[in-house]
Amino acid sequence: MAFWHPRGWTLYRLLEDAVRAHVAAAGYREVRTPQLMRRPVWEKSGHWRAFEAGMFTLGRGADEAALKPVSCPGHIQLVRRMAPSWRDLPLRLAELGLVHRDEPSGTLHGLMRLRQFTQDDGHIFCAPDQVAGEVARFCRDLPAFYRRFGFDDVSVALSLRPEHRLGDDAWWDRAERELADVVAELGLPCEVQPGAGAIYGPKLEFVLRDRRGRPWQCGTIQLDFVMPQRFDLRYVDAGGERRHVVMLHRALFGSLERFLGIVLEHHGGALPAWLAPEQVAVVPVGAPHRALAAAVRDQLVGAGLRGRLDDGDATLSRRIAQAHLDGVPFVAVVGDRELRDGTLSLRGRDGQHTVARDEGVADLVRRCAVPAS
């Protein structure tokens, strides 16, 4: 489980903000489900039989329970209580769900593989005739989301039924065919991965390549006819009949912690300005310039930027070098000229220039803005 220092926690919160904005724009409603649920829930979902060795369990007898490894059964409980009709569908729920999996110690690897991590878990509950539209919408929106983080090379894989699975083959035939049809309709090149699906349904997986060409599987959308039937989760159709919903499991990051590790690997610590923990370091040349430097830092923070004041006793060159080492994309130097002329001397990754203070702040706000999807 990770210990989050202030700069790392800032990055984590920025990932949260990005995914929250994306799912809100896509019509999801954010929810929160319990960390601990009793054994019968996990037996009905199929996780107790398939993943018991990887679950943190406690209690005995009627009190036996497990920390959640996924959020799906919790979302099903919410929808059951909502008792939706056809007018409510598609019903889209999202959760930044803290999950626990008892991974073998030899598989743990920094942020890439943890026993506690956060899934950007989302589920779409829909009617059968809405499946194709929802899957296509997800597939169309995802590449632009990844481009924000600097990933332009995104490929798709279709993962088919595993050997150990839930549900009968007729449902698997239908689910695999529907996902394949969406991919074909969108014209997406797609690698087929036999045996790599989830226990309850096939899935589309989105693979990013970093600047070294390494592949990372991140986003996924899974088509599930099985779990709604196991929980007897239904909606009322236009004719008054109670019919089983179809469930789509989807994630953008997969794991926030792992995605952050991938982003750091991709950018080598030189993060895009909008994502940097500190966006501007204000560096006074000497003691006579500290008051103005503090005022500049306050102006930057007031404009919505993440700024810091580097006014220690180290030399000017050492403080500038430390800011660059920390991956701060912009350094604002304040000396005699800036004090006299009301200017800022700005240093970025693309060079340096001097500009009027208010103009410089406005330029930094523009250059540090979150890119549009």
C-alpha cells in the first residue's frame, strides 16, 4: 500500500479530477459503496469461488466477509434499490473505488502492482438494444482522454472467453459477437486474445505505448450478461415486463496508481505543465527580492496555478537547477530588473524570456491549463 507524499498526492488528485470531469461529461453519476461485504454477495457474483485466494477475508460463519476486490456487486445493490424502468436506462454509475487484492509478495512492484489501489470503476446498466451504442461511445471518447496525458499510440484487443467462466456458451457467443461487431463498425484494428476475458464476459482492452514503445494495458469495457442474471437484476420495459438488464464494466485508467506510474515512465518526470505537482517555481535572486517574489507566488496561486517559493540560502543557480530536477516546468526569476520594471523573467523547457508581470501570469495560466478532450 502506498505512502503518499505531498507532491505525489497532488498528482493522484489531478488524476481523480481528470477522470471525474470525463465521466460527468459522459452522464455518469458518482457513487460510493462499502469496503466490506458479506460472503453471500461474493458467492453470488462468482468472485468467492474464482478469487477467494486473492481476497482479504475476515470473520466466521454468518459474519464471514471480504474487503472488496472490485466494485461491481456494490453497484448492483444500488441499482436493485433504484428499481429502474426502461426510461431510466442507460444508467451510468462511476466510483473511484478503493479495492484490496492479496497479491503474492513476489508480484508487488512499486505503483504498478499493489495490494491496495483505486479503480476508476464504472458500470453501465442498459437494455440489450443499447449495448452497441454505449460500447461505441466509450471507444470513440477514450483516445482523446489519453491524448491529454501524452499518449497518442492506442491499440485495441478483444479478449475472449477464458477456460473457467460463468454463464452458458450461448451468452458468451452473443457477447463476443456484439463486441466484435462494434469494433468492426468503428473500423478499429483489433487483436484477438483467446482465453483472456473476464469470468463473466468478454472485453475490449485499450493498450497504450509509452515513448520507449512499451505496451501498457489500461482502459477496458466488458460486456456482461451473466452477473445481472445471477443477481436477478431487472428493469421494467415499456410493456410492463420485468427483464434482465445488461451490464457493461468499464474503466479508463484501470488503477490510478498504476496509470500514474505509466505516466511517469512515459514522460521521464518531465510532466506536462497541467499535470506537474508544482507548475511554477518563483526564485528571488537575493534577500532584497524576497518580498516581491512572495507576492508573485501569491499572485500565481491566486490565478489558480500551483506555485512555490524557492527562497533558501542556496545559490541562485542551484535553486534553479533544483526546480528543473523536480520537474517544475516554469521558473520565474525575480531580481533587480524585475523589481524595477514590474516584469517577470520566465524560464521554461522551450527557452526563456522577460515579460510584464500581469502578462506573464496570464501566459502561464494559459500554458498550464488542462487540455480539452
